[in-house]
Amino acid sequence: GQQLNQSPQSMFIQEGEDVSMNCTSSSIFNTWLWYKQDPGEGPVLLIALYKAGELTSNGRLTAQFGITRKDSFLNISASIPSDVGIYFCAGLGMLQGGSEKLVFGKGMKLTVNP
Amino acid sequence: GAVVSQHPSRVICKSGTSVKIECRSLDFQATTMFWYRQFPKKSLMLMATSNEGSKATYEQGVEKDKFLINHASLTLSTLTVTSAHPEDSSFYICSARRSSRNIQYFGAGTRLSVL
């Protein structure tokens, strides 16, 4: 199925460092969502973006909806060990055939060394 | 707290048996719920879209007779894996769409192991 291009695929950082990840697509999306998934759990919503150019923060997390509506980035500042996990971007838009579905990136695995 | 409840979290069953997984939206009504399957170290793969009061819409390659979906109320959707086989072993995750905010919330997932 259709997927977003999410990068990087993995990152190893030291506690306290900032980290950035982004997603791009050839398609326009109406909503961008960022999720975090811990092992053996379902994805948990971090940030939702609704408007092109929108910049939204949630604690140490900041995300932006690209002006072209084809990309988004997520920044985590001052990382802590519990930030470890897999981060997924997801775009919600009208796909071919008229259905509106959530399209996921492949995920970015974050490792934080204490 | 969780807004979508998924149960059970883990199932171990014998080959040939059927397994039912429940997905409930806790504080909102969801006309649309989704069922995903996730393989190790992979992203979520949409299996089907569950519509309250109507038939589910299955993605290409997903057997509707194998994965029965029922969305009988605005807060509950069930996925039944019929005549499960070892290749059906996987992590199944449901989600519910909160229409007012155009957001999908996910359940905690069900780990199915078929022996």
C-alpha cells in the first residue's frame, strides 16, 4: 500500500540531545499525525496538525505541517531515556478511489543512551 | 488515559480455533474503526475499515471470510480470526476515528499466537 517516506529510519543519541525526523509524500494530506509506539503496545498520538504551515508543540515535542501539505517534521528537544521507541508519521487524506485513510511512514526507531 | 480499549492483549490458541478481539472507544462514538496488522519491525498494515451498521471494507489481499468484522454499535467493533493457523500469528491493532477532530486513536494491540 501507499506509504510516506520517513527518515531517518533509526537514530542513536545521548540523553539531553535534540532529535529531528521528517516525512515526505508525493500526495497532499489534510491532516498530519505523529505517533509513538513502545514495544508490544499500540501507537500513542503525540501531535496532530491540521493546517499547512501549522507549528504545534506538546512539551518537548514540536511538529510542523509543511506549507505544500506534502511533508511534516517532528523535533524532540532535550531527549530523555523514556523517549526511546518507534515514531511514526501518518497522513490523512483522500486516496485514489475516494476513500480517506491514514497512511503511515515506516517508522523511526529512537535509542537514547543515558 | 486510553481512549480506545482493545481486549484481549494476548491470545494463545490452537490451530483451527477462532479468536475474537474487541475494540471499544471509551469516551466518544466512532462510526468508523480500523483494524491493522503489524509484523515485527514493520509499520502498520491496514486490514479493513469497520463501519457502524454496514459491512466492513477490506483491503486488497485480506480475506473477509477469514477475518470477520462486526461493528454493531458506535463504540464497539470486533475482529474474529476464524480457523486460525500459525501464519495468522501477529500483532493486531484497532483504532477508532474521532470524527470531530479527524484523529485516529489506537488500542494497545493484541498479540495472537497460534500453535
